[in-house]
Amino acid sequence: MPKTKPDAKSPVLSEYRQPDLRLSLQLFAPHARKVLPGWSYERHQHPLFELNMVMEGQQLCETDKDSFVMGPGELILLKPDEYHACSAVGSSAMRYCCIHFEVDEPSLRQALCSIASTRHKAGSPLADALSPVMCKAAGKIAAHVEPASQHGKPGEAAHAAVGNELAAARNEGASRWSVLALAFELMTSLGAIMENPPPGLLSDSAGGNGLASRIADQLAKLVEERQSADQADAAHGGIADISRELGYSVAYCNRVFKGVFGMSPRQYLSTLLLREAKLMLLNRQLTIDVISERLGYRDVSQFSKQFKRWTNVSPSQFRQMLG
């Protein structure tokens, strides 16, 4: 908001401020593939948001709620833990681009989880908003490489096509900087439509949003007060005490929270602790022992084991990676 009445002693005439935003944004293996009919990816789930856009050909997408064939320009937005399977159908090759991503800021997760539909047809608001960045990503990630041979079994040919595409992507030498640029472009495109969502994009149901937000605030407060992971995580990940204070059962709070944020309260608490740990490790004036104590762990060994469980590296290795 603008500061319209500056201090008489200050040379500042006006000032605009945006709200503080603390978040972790991660992209996992953005990829583009061109496959032959008969290719498929079996039914599975993962704790990430997933964007998948068809560039050419046809793709059959199956979820627990629906089954449909996607054509060029169609997009799906899958929410965390949503079961799905994909396969190439029709008589010609199918090419698509896929981006898995994770964002832990509560209001952003809540907005993404409130998008009403999984499928967004070509020409729909969300497909139009994300088409430029998805097409750009597909072009950067993989060159158009035809299968080396059309002979052999269909499955073998499809596998060869995928191998050629991934090899081309590696040869492109996509750097971490290009992935970072892609992350910002993706968030810019999402932000443009989510700030002013068109009618029908978001679910009309707001049930549970207030309760879920209060739970998220309480979990953030636990981290701010430097509660230990064991104490905060006791009895269903800290949700037992919080649900009791709010007057609801643990099961109901877990269900409502996951419905709004796409993750359990315990998972959310872990993301907060990990983010805080990484920020503290950036400050080399803080020893790992001090960081462990500030986050409330019993000892540095417990903290190191938990950090490695989250990241596959120890706190000291993570700090060394920072240079």
C-alpha cells in the first residue's frame, strides 16, 4: 500500500510494499517426450502438483474420477496424491510436456488446490494462460528426434523414441539457470490468472478453508517458537493438541487440511522445519549445533538424521554445496 503521509524528517515521498513471502519452490525433472502409439505410464500417485500438456497426437488420461482423451493444446493439472495413468492412443505419435512442481506457501497451495477441474481443454482460460510457457519448456527441453528405427515391436520402438528424446534433452545441456527461469515463468503465468480467476476456474466450495488456515498458522507458530520435531510431531504430527484447541477431532482436521492444502499437517510441518533449517544453514555464523538447538531437536545427531532423511545429504554437506 502507498505511504501517503511521509515523515516530515524523511526525504521519502511515497512508498509501496508487497507482503512478505516465504516459500520453497521446486521443479522436479521437467521433461518432454515423443512416443509411439502403445506407450503408457502405469497408474501412480506422487505428492506433487503436475502439469501435462499435449503438443501433438492424442493421450488417454485416466484418474479415479474420470477418463478422457486429450488432444493438442489440452492441459491437465493434477493435485498431490491424485492417482493417474497416461497412454498414447490413436494412429500417430504423441508428444507432450510435463512439469512436476512443489510450492509450500499455504495461500498459494490453497489456491492451486481450489482449481475445480483436472482437465482444461484447448482454448480454456488455464490452458491458454499456460500454453506459452509449456510450449517454450518443451522446445528447450527436447529437440524433435525421430525414432532411429520403425522396425521391431511397438513397445521397443516407443522405448527407443523416448530414449532419443531424453538423450536430446541431455545434449541440449539445460542448465540449472534455465530451469530456474522456467520456474519463474511458470509462476508468473499461474499468478496472472490466479490473481483474477475467470468464472468457473475455482471451486465454489470454501468449506474448511478457515479451519485449514488456522491449523497452518498454528503449525507455523510451533516452528517460530522453536518447538522440537518430536514435540511438535507427537500424536499425529502436532495436530492432536491443535485440533483439541480448535474443538475438532484429529481425523477431521487431517481430512480438512489435506483437502485444502494437498498435504497432511505432518507433511506441512516437515516442510516448514526443512525450510527454516536451510535458511539457518545459509548463515555461517550459526553452527550446526546451534541450528539444531534452535529448531528444538534433542541433539545434533537427531537433527542431522532428519535433515538427511529430507534431502539425502547431511547439514554439513548441504552447507558445503553452497560454496
